[in-house]
Amino acid sequence: MKSFHDLAELTTEEITELLALANRLDKHPEPEALRGKVLSLLFLSPSLRTLTSFQAAMTRLGGGSFVVSPEMSIHGLETRPGIVMDGAAAEHIREAVPVIASYGDAIGIRAFAQRSDLEHDVADQEFAELVDLVDKPWINMESAMQHPCQNLADWKTLDDYDVPANGGKFVLSWAYHPKALPLAVPSSTLYTAARRGMDVTVLRPEGFELPESVMQKASAAAEAAGGSVKESDDRVEAMEGAHIIYAKSWSSTKHYGDKIKDKEARDELVDWCVDEPWFDNARQDCRFMHCLPVRRGVVVAENILDGPRSIVIHEARNRMLAQMAVLHRMMGAS
Ligand code: CP
């Protein structure tokens, strides 16, 4: 495996094999599998789970890792192309990335969307330019539109909880958050549930529709896998018979890049906080998923997070197992 970027680039057989390997490594640890191997981790955006789960994954497989982020005592990093560097930044990403990559056997990179131009972010061009600087196997640790490590962990979580693939009902719901957040998790989560063959409803208020290309990609995946994709702003209809509600906030696509209009729109939507009444006509055992971090009492009520519906901790632990499988495939002897 030379890269791990988008589940759409993997065959169903490859996804199934990665999930089986994640389960195997959980039950039968291989502490020598990546002995002597080094993973470079470049975080241009913040993280808790991705950072620590990759470090834990490498350690559990017998390898090592190092982390670079702008918050550390590194030189100021310039990312703009074609710039005369006579300002504060002393180092350009065009040298920093290949240098960091050269110290490892593979590299993970995280770089969130800029969130000023929707078309630009949907094209995920900046991430493509970053990995163009790398001549080693690489992992997308979240770009403008993709979060494949989260997606693989979520797929495993659905399997672990015996949520049916065909016939399983998955609601991806927008939720209130005071800030405009990226589209990577909702877009790639929608694709993942659709690719798994589930019947997916994107529950979102007007103005927060996911981009057309994202919906089309998911619809095509669902059709091929025996599932379906639809959109709704009707909570009661969307939650009917749901097995899973996956909550996430994201930027207004209608007012993308316009902080004031986005805030005006979202400030009307503070009641989009997942709480028990949302589950009234869902399945009795409907579960709550979220990629974390999550704001308690804002995105979801505390009683849901602390109650039996929530599987967010299991989901987060699966990040480590899913990534162990990816690293094993990418850097292991086989
Ligand atoms: N879910 C996720 O990627 O978490 P972090 O942002 O903490 O890495």
C-alpha cells in the first residue's frame, strides 16, 4: 500500500482485509511487526486522537514515530507558494515536508481545509500538493475532504455493533456548534456508510447541504452496494427506524467562507443538539456516534454521551486498531 487517502480508492476486498487485520491485531498482538520502522507525523492542524492513536499504533507494532507541528519549537512554516520569504516564517513547507518524510519509512499528514472557497476545498488541492512533496508511502490524517482513518474505524465500529450493512439505517445529522467546521468528516462519513450498503439520510438544515459532488459520489457508492442516500431537514422522518445517528457539525455551504453569514445562520439552530427526544421513533437500540472531539450540551446532551446509546469511546479506540492495520499493510514485511 503506497497511500491511504480515500476509501473510494480501495476495493471492497481491500477494505474487508484491513478490517479483518484490525480485528486480528487486537486479539493477537504483533509487537515485532514493524520493528525498526519509523512513522513521521506532520500535524499542520490540531489533534488528540489521531496524534496519540498513531503513536500508540506504531509502539504496539514495535516501531517508532515522531511528531512535528507548528506549536512545537520549530521554525515558522510558510505554506504559500511563490512567496518571497521576508516575513516571520523562516522555513517553507516545500523543504520541511520532504525533510520530515526522509527521516521515516512512511508519513502521515494532517492539513485541514482553509474554509474560504468551497470549490477549492472540495478539490482537496492543497493536500495533493503536500503529498506531491513526499517520495514515501503516506497516510491522509485529515485533509479538506477526507478522513480515511476515521472512516475505517467507523466501519469497524458498525461491524462491532452488528449494525446491518444492507438494511441498516444510518442518519448523518448536522448538529449545532459555535464555529464553522470542515466538511471532511461529514463528506467521507456519508461515503463510508453508503459504501457499506446502508440506507443513509443526511439530516441537515437549509443552507447546510453537502456539496453536490459529495452527494453524487455517495449515491453512486450506495447504489453499487445495495443501499441508498437521501437528504432531509425533517428530524422525525429522518430518524424513523434508525440504527445509528452520527452527529457532526459542518460549515454552511450556502455561506461558505463568509464567517458573519455562517454565524447568523447557525445561531438560529442551537436546538440542533442531539437529545433523547430525537430517538422517539428510532429503533430502541439506536446508537450515537461522533468522531470526537464533541462539545457536551452543545452538539449532544450529556445524558446521551454518558448513556447506553453512545459508542464514541469504542469508536475512538477503533482509530488505533484501524491504523495498526493500515500501518501493517503499508510498512510490514508482507
Ligand atoms: N476524530 C479525530 O480525528 O480526532 P482528533 O481531531 O482529536 O484527531
